[in-house]
Amino acid sequence: MVTQSIANLPLYFTSICCEHEQEEVFRPNGFDSDQIMLVLSGEGVFCCEGKRFSLKPGSAVYFENNVPHAYRGFSGAFKTAWVTFRGDALAGIRQHFGVRGYLVCSQADMENFLALLKELSVEYFGKHRETVMSTMIYRIIIEFFRSNATTEETAMDRAELYMIRNFSEKITLDDLVQITGFSKSKFCRMAKLRWNMTAFEKIMDMRLSHAQSLLKSNGKLKVAECARQSGFDDVSYFCLRYRRRYGYSPAFSRNELGEGDV
């Protein structure tokens, strides 16, 4: 229950859950509080202002009160953690970080934010000190916005980190656009400025470098397995790109240290 003394604080939280079996949520008129939600497991989708965002473990979403939105899981046990909050200080915080309506992050610092939520939960169900809880929710909001609110540089940092972590998987332009919050044309332009090549040329570079390291560190590794671990579905295409990049075949790299079967 939110008492008048709590409502007079510049920030106060209204509900919290550190693990929730998430049901489908459809709010055509928005919600009465701001909310930060973390995806713990499963896959889902978040829809807001005509846009659709994929949610996976590690994703996080912030949305402002009264902003229409919907979210649901569609694969696996879709579990979330969340905190909702209100306060007159929110407008200034959002303005400072340039956040309007909502913010979607594909790779949040889950360990840190879950620890902060659990700390707040312990205080709520324990000593329940109002000013302490207000300070805690302020820290959660500031750290979330500081980590995820987009500037051009930090947005491209996040895109590159995502590419490094996932280059062996399928990565689409839509994935990278969602991470940065840029339009497709702006992202392509920023990628060219940052790497002097396209994002997919950069991913190819990561895959080939990884493949070379695998082959040189394991003389018995099959070329087909190396291709698979490096993100290539087609072995022939992998060999073609590898030879074009290094001037010799993958088998030659592998056989420098040992022998194996293609």
C-alpha cells in the first residue's frame, strides 16, 4: 500500500518481483507506474508504439507510465523479474538520459540488476525503511539508464559486444538495429565509420579469425567442425572465404600443428 508519506518522496517503488512466470500482458492504455523488466528465461516479444522487439534471456525493458504496450512469451518458460515505481523525480531523470516512452536493451547487466532487485526486496519485506527504499530505486533507475540509454558511441559499443558474443550464431541487421536503436541506414553508416567496413564484413572477419585460432590450436579438428563452431553452415563457402582471406586452405592451417580429417 502506498501511503501519503511514501507518495511524497521524489521516487518510490510500488511493486517488485525477483522471479515471475510471466503471463501475457496487454495494456492499451499503459500502466499506472513506470517499470523495468528483466527476462530471466524463455523468449518473448515486446510491442510498443508500433514497434516489435524480440526478448531473450538477458533482455531488459523499461516503459514509462501510461505508454501503451504489450508483451508475452512464445518459447520456453518465459520468466521475468521486475520493479515498478513512481515519483516526481522521474521526468527529470528521463529527460537527462534522453529516454522517451520506453527503452529496450538486448544485453543488460543481469547479475548487477538482479542483485539490486533482491537487495530492494529484502528491505521491503524486512525493515521497510521508506527513505532507504527510495534511495535503492533511484540507484536501480540511474544504473539502468546509464548502462542502456543510447549515445552513438555506446550504442555501437553494444552492437560490437553483441557481435563478439554471438558471431557463431545467425545475426541479422534487425538484431543490430534493435540493439542500437538506430534506423537501418544510420546503423550502416555508423558501422562504416567505426570499422571501415560493413557490420557483416566485420562479423565475417570475426568468424575467420576465430576459425584460424581453432585450427592452429587443435591439429586434429575437422574442418567441417571448425566451420560449424565459427558460424558457417556451408563448409565449401567457409573454405572459399578462408582461402580468400589468408591465401591458403583451412586444412593447411590445421596441419601446421597436426593432422585431421576434413
